[in-house]
Amino acid sequence: MDLGKLEAGDYELELYNIEGKDTIKTLQNFSVWNKNSLKPDQKPFLTVIEPKNECSRGEKAKIYVYSAIPDALVNVFIQNGSGKTISEVHPLKNGVLEYTAEIPKDKSVTTLNLQFQIVAFNDVQTSSVNIKIKDTDQPLRIETVTFRDKLEPNSKEKWSVKVLGNDKEKISAEVLANMYDMSLDQFAVNKFNWEKLYVPYVSITSYDFSQNLLTAYYQKRLKYFNGKYVEVPQFDWFDNELTPYQEYLENKFRLLIMQYQPQWPQQKMRGLQE
């Protein structure tokens, strides 16, 4: 089946796997878009098709924006992570905008963020695209000059390695070598993770409206009512001494009893205290 020859539209792909009496079915929905126009049955508010592969520095990447809203304008926000934003406004032609973005040549820029936004019918939708920039700098290459696949116990061996840069460039480098018994990987695999000391600063601002155009809040303050609570005092049965917190509870309990039962005789109050 050649999916490349499908006309623009929405499709549902069904795949079956039948083995004996068992049948496994899976579904996948996908859309096919035309680079020149929208089909009559395609009614997207905002759909953005971004490049699938990484882009090289100085290259031009094409992004396709689709919308079925008549006379819609697309707000475009371009950011390279430096904290600055370049904003543009573009119209659509036949419901399609072919936007071309030039990849920065500056090596300090590692990603290019593009946000496409359409405002219509009291609604706002924003789609963000991050274009990955291919790193053209080749990493250091390490070649083994001498190699031994078999070693004898207590024998001395000399190992030589060669560190090369771009185009076999000779460079000065320090080498950290490690040797261990690979049979120990059956218990725990040795892994060496290295992190770069320098982390580039990247600042990307989102222009998405998560609460649409208007958000209203209502709040009414109610009069504060004093609550009355009854708590059971906790006694210390060992040395007949109360902790400060227990003494506080006991005094509070006395006040509550006097408040709700003022007719109790003093003799009963003395009995409670004992």
C-alpha cells in the first residue's frame, strides 16, 4: 500500500493480525495535507506541520500552517532562546501558509522556537514548533593503536590510543582509561555518565492563552463565626502532674463547663478538678 498517493483528507488505518482463532486489530487515524490548498471537508482551526528531521545551520526550513477560517491572519513568534522575540503577521492563501525559517548560523543557538497563533470567533489557538539544529562540530575520535583481545595473568601490556579532531586534526588532550572484568557485568553493568560543565542559557516565552480571551472571578466574603468546641482533657496517671498542653486543655474544659452548665454546684466542680 502506497500511502504517498492518497489525496488530502482524514483517514483511518486498520491493521489485522490473524493467527488461528485469534485476531488482533489496531486502528490509527491520520491526515494527509496538500501544500497548496485545503479540501472542502477539511475544517481545521489551526494545524501546523513541522519538519521531521534536524536542520543544518544556514539551511531554510519550511513549516506549513493550515486553517479553514476565512481571511485569517497568523501571528508568528520567533525565538532562538536568547530571550528576545521577533513577531510577524502573515495571511493565508487558500487556507495554507508556507512559512520559511532560516536556521541561525550562530553555534550558541541550539534550537529555534516558532509559535503560530490564530485569533478568531472569540477563541485563540497557538501551536509551538521546536526546530532541532544539527550539530556540525564533529566530536573527538579515539582510535586504538594497539589492542589485545587475550591477556595472560600477571603480564604487562602497553596500550596506545590516538585522539583526533576534525579532519584528523592533531590536538592536545588528556585520556582517562579504565579497565575492568566484563564478567562482572552479569551482576551490575559498568556505566560512565559525563555531564558538560557549561549549560547554555535558554529562555523561551509561551504566547499561548490557556484561559481564552476573558476570565472572570467572583468572590464573596462571609462573616466570621466563632466556633465552640469541647475537648476531652488528657490526664497523666503516673505522677498526677499535667503537661502545659494538658493543663491548657483542662482549663479550657473548665471554662466550657462553666459556660454551658452555670447551674452546677461548686461541689461537683471540685469533684471534676480532683
